[in-house]
Amino acid sequence: MWELIVIVPVLAVVAFAIVHQLSVQVNEYRFYQSVDWDFSIDSKIDRLNIDERMFGYSLNLTNWQRFYLFRPFFIFILLFVLVMMIVSLF
């Protein structure tokens, strides 16, 4: 019983983080598409700076690296964690 009281909110938080990162990725896709894929312009869409908060220091990622490498990998990791959490319930 207590496990469900703890696990359900944690699952919800991880799912919300995935949805948030997916929405930021879509918004950045639309932004960079509208500026003809000029990655020298910062979209400032991701106000959380999740890469800096995750590592405690700036990774000095370019906008291109954040868009194509970091965020898709981060979404994949979150999905993997969510799936493993669900699998661990069974």
C-alpha cells in the first residue's frame, strides 16, 4: 500500500518531465525551422537549463548540440527510467 503511495507520484513526475522535454523539443524545432535552422540564435525556450541543473555546471553545449544530441538523449533516458520503474512494479 505504501509503495503505491510513493510510486504513483514519482511515476507522474517522471512522465511530466518527459512531456515537458518533448514539448520543449517540438517548440525548439518550430523555432529553428522558422529561422532557417540558424543555430547561432538561442531560442531561450528551455528556461530550466536542464543540462546545467543536471550536472551542476555548464556543459558549454551549443544550441545545435542541445537540440540534436543532449535533449533527445535525455528524453531517451527518462523513458528508460519510466519503463524500468513500471517493469519493477510487476
